[in-house]
Amino acid sequence: MDTSRTMLTFCYNELPVTHKTCLHYLSIFPQDHIFRRPSIIRRWLSEGLVTSTGSMGTVRPGTDQHNKGSGSRRRRLVQLDEQAERVFDALVARGFLRPEETSAASKIKTCTMHHIVHEFIATDVSFINSCLPPDLAHRFSINNWIALDEASPPPESDRPLHSLISLLGSLPGSDKWQLLKVLDLQDCKGLKKKHLKNICKILLLKYLSLRNTDVTQLPRQIKKLQCLEILDVRQTEIRAFPRKSILLPMLKQLLAGNKVSLSSSSTATTTDNSKSHRFEQSLATVRLPGSTRRMKKLEILSHVDASSNVDDLIDIGQLLHLRKLGVVLDGNQKTGGLALLFQQIEKLQDCLRSLSIWINQPAASEGTAPETEQMAALASPPKHLQSLKITGITSGLPDWITHLDQLSEITHPREA
């Protein structure tokens, strides 16, 4: 044990300051927690733990880089995200995190932490102040000073979410809530409209996750969260914003989508797989907001449904910071939505790095193939594209992918 702690101390002392800060942050999670790479990186950024430096491409007034305008700003935003990625990889490489799941492109997706490491950062070097037990503390910002009501019994190990609901109910009576930047309610069941309205009073909130909750509607008061940068409504029944046009000026990431199994008639087995073009799932998600073009800071928009009004796709071409895009279209509608989408993608050739297109197909009878729009030609495909996923199209891969030098991951399920 002493040898392990000596090695840990040595490795820790060799870490740069930013790496140490990000490592400290992980102490708010309970032991044996599974760390999802994208989620941890988003939270580091929301808490302001990763910052850019001069060597990282900071824009200084009076320089040529400053005079290049929006191109320099886009480069700086991407570099900040890439810096967080490098911190995560470094913590894995030095043994503070243990890889669990990797992607097809060999990118680490999830990690765990050895209990010795967790104890080290939680007791020896922790800088986080929290009055909450670990099962609840990791759902809030660091140094939040939020505490359970003294009259409330301590949370049971198997019912921490019950205590979380109680905390949300006490929100209006505490000024500590107003300082929150992060609120992670993933997997929390029993959220009521009153809880969501209370959350919309946290005006400094930057990160809100409602993933895999039973929330079906967002309140109109969501528009008050003018500092919100990340909104995660994946695996929920939320299908639209309370108003078609809503402006969240600081929003950088809108994450949505819930896979839904099709009817049994579309998933019946067949002995002749070569004739089967039936897709077993559709993707239900939130409708593309009508004011998307006004949310200029958007970097991730995945997935949004443009089936009801494909003209809203025009807004996507105005998002010049967009790195990841996921769009859902309806295979029943012959509206040229796919062609219009590709017209907008051409405008994003300097920034887009990940593209997902999902065509929801109607249930088809056995042995028949759903009709799909043809993949449009791109004169100027996104030259930095690294990941491409196409679902619900049977016409094959587009010719323009041969021009994508940085493409490392392709997903094209043609059959169920």
C-alpha cells in the first residue's frame, strides 16, 4: 500500500496544473463510478477547469490572428475542447483512469478508477467542498455548499435519487442554488413540472442533463437559462421546445434522441437476408428549433428532427462553429430534405468533424425494401470530417467520402 501511494504521489506531482485540477474533480464521484468520456469532458468545460493559454491559440488583439475574425474564434473553441480530450487521455496513460469500453476507432469511451486512486484524490489532495454524500455530490457543481435538510433522514444507499427529488423541491428557499453551474439529473425518475420550473430559476446554470428521465416537456421558463451551454435530453420523451422559436444564446451543445423499436411486422425474421432491407429502429428526437440560426455558439447539434419543416435546415448552414451534427428525416416525406441538408453541410466544410444522418423508414413488409432518397453529391464536402454515420438509406455510400482524408469511422447499417 505504501509503495502504491508513493508511486501515486510521484505521478501526481508530475502532472501539469490543469491535469491535477481535472483529476481532483473526479473525486466528487462515488467509487466504482463509470466515467463516460464525453460527459466528463463536458463537465470539465462547464466548470471552467480547462482554459486556453497563449500556446493553445488564444486570440490577442492587434495580431494577424485577431484580424482573421470568426475563423480564429472557431479555431480557439475547438482547441479548448481538444485540450480537454488530451487531459483525459493523459490521465488514462498515467494510470489514474482505467479504460473499460473503446469505440470502433479505438477511442476510449468509458473508464473506471481504482479505489486506491479514488481514496488518494478524495482524502489527500481533494479541493472540493460539499456537504452532500457522494451519491448526490457528483450531480452538482463543485463547491456548491448545498446540504440536505437537517430534518431529513440520511439518504439510503439504494435510494439516493429520492433525496435528489427532495433537494429540488427545496430549491426556492435556498440562495445556494443560484450559484450552481452544473446540474446532472440523469436517470432521475419522478421529476414534476414544479421541479423543472425551479431549475429554470438557476440563472447561472451552464450544464443541465435530463438524460433518461421521465420528463416529457420542457417548461416555457427554459428561456430564462441564458447562460446554459449544454442541454442533454437524450433518452426522454421530449419532442419539442415549449415554443417553436426559443433563444438560448450561450448554448453550445444540444444532445437529444431516443431509439424506438419498430412494430413486429417490420422486424420479422426472414430466411433470405439478401432480400431484407428492414430497419429495426427509428430515432425519435426533439424538433429542430426555428431560431437555430441565432444560436451562433452551437458546436454540437445531435440529433434534431427536421421532418416537420425541412426549411428549418437552412439555419444549420449558419452555424459556423458546428463540429458535430446529427439530423433525423422522415422517409415517408418526399420533400428533398436530404438534398437541402447537404447544401447546408457544404457551408460547414471548415468546421464539421462528425456527421450522422438518420432516415426514419416506415414499416415494410417482408422482402421489400423501403424507398429512400439518393445521397446528394457534394462539391465541397467537410474536409475535416472524422466520423460519418448513415442510417436508413439503402443506396450505398456517397462517392465524395473518398476525398475525406481525416475520416476514421464509418457506420452504414444497410439492413436490420
